[in-house]
Amino acid sequence: MNSNQPEAEATYWHPAFYADIQIELKDDADNLIFENEHHLGKKPMEIDVLIIKKNTDRPVKKNIGRIFRKHNIVEYKSPSDSLSIDDFYKVYGYACFYKADVPYVDSILATDLTITFVSERYPRELIRHLRTVKKYQVRVAEPGIYHVEGDIIPIQIIVTRQLSETENLWLRSLTNKLNRTENAKRLIEDYLGHTDNNLYRSVIDTIMRANQKTFEEVNGMGDIFMEIVQEKFDKKLKEETDKAVQQAVKETVKKEKTARMTERISLIQKKYAKHKPLSVIADELETVPDELVHIYNAISENPDKTAEEVYELVFGKGPQ
């Protein structure tokens, strides 16, 4: 795959990141609620990922979630993007808006919020700005995790390329610069233990497509790649087949209804030709006049039309 090929950001990296961060935090999944692209109000503002802790007294085990409180806002930058100074203020503003967008005043406390920025690149200008302009302290909590101190809201910056290969294998590997086959092998080995998990499948699919050359150098990689491609093809084929079957059933039912109603119209035409009034026809057909009045009127106004033509006059092109 050509790494210079334009990426469809909204449908390429972000869904994989949403799955990836759930993998990273799987040990606490029962205590966390994940929301993808959480919308803020009615305007087109949205948080990349919102993570809500159900039990605030229970600490998150994973290193990237240790600062988490009740409401945790995450901003993700894809490998082709960078984290800027304005990104910081935008997301900080989102956090403030999220706090204020509630039915009751101060129902979300500022002290219950955290902000996490995730970027593959080290945001040198932003960190300089935070230190010199905002007067914040920025310290390395551990490789790839920077804690920003000095604000009422805990903030952290995660630089994925600096994360531990052991502790954060999947988040570190969410890149189009996976050049070492050893890393690809490690991903495959871990994935093979979670093949029935859609989160892992979503992430490995994205990583493999973004680093196809690296994975092609791993023995047996072609079979796994084709398995994922085949599964997607089978799923798409099943969806299209189900859709076609449903349409065929719908068309069959439609034709049957049309045939039955056309036959009924033909019968009413014959009775009308014998000068039988509507009430008598309804009685003979074991129904009420109101059920037949539209057909009866159409026949009386168009005595020369066929049953099919009367059907179209009353019901249009399809059954009602």
C-alpha cells in the first residue's frame, strides 16, 4: 500500500482508534462506557471518544487511563495529522461545553473531567506553549505519556510512537509506519488469540492495510490477510443476498395482493353489470359497503375499463 495515498480520515483511522482504545482498556471494560464521536449539542461539534466511568472509586488499571475520573474526553490525531496549539484549545472548549450542556447546573463537576490527547507525533510546539504561555508543568509519567499539571482538569498527552511495545502494543501499532516485522509478528500472535473479537479484527485490518509491505514479509501473513478480506466479502455478500431475498419476497407478496384484488374487482364488475346495488354486492362478498365503495364508484364511472385498469385507478401502481 502506498503510504502517500490520501486517507479518508473519518472512516479509516478513527474507527480503528475507537476499537483500539477499548482493547487497551479491556481490563476495565466492565467499568467504562465508550461513546464514539459524542455529539455536543445540536451543532456539528463532536468529541472523538467519550469514556465514562461507572464506578468512580475504582481506578483504571491501564497506564493510559490512570488519570481517568468520571467523564473522560479523548482527542485522537491520525498518523498523517499533528496535534496543534489550536487543537488544545478546541478540545478544552469541548470539555467546557460538555460540562455546561446539562439539564441541571453543575451536575457535571469540573473536577470530574479529564482530557486526553493522542497523537503519533510529539507535539513540540504545543508542549512549549503549555509550559511558557499557560505556565503548566509537563512531565513524563512514563514513556509516551505526558501529564499536564496546573489546571483544575487533569490533562495528558499520549505520543503513541513512544509508548511501551509491551504495555501498549496495539495503540503503539496504530500507524502507517510499522517498519519492523518483529512488531507485525507480535501483533499477529496477539490477534490469533482474539480472532473472535470484532475490536481486534477492526484494528488489525486497518494496521495491515496501512502497512501491507511489512506484513507481507511475515510468514503466513497472506493467509490471515485473506481470511479477513474473505470474511468482509462474505459479510457483504450475505447482506446483499438477504436484501435481494427480502426484495423478492416483497415483490411476490405485492403480485399476489394485486392478483387477488384484480380478481375481486372483476367479480364486482360482473355483479355491477347485472345492476346489483352496492349493498347487495357487499352482502354477497361478505363485507361491508364501505370496503367496496371506491371500487364500485370507479367501475360505475368507467364501465368500459378492464379489471386491471380499474385497479390502477383505485390503488395506483401497487397494492394499498
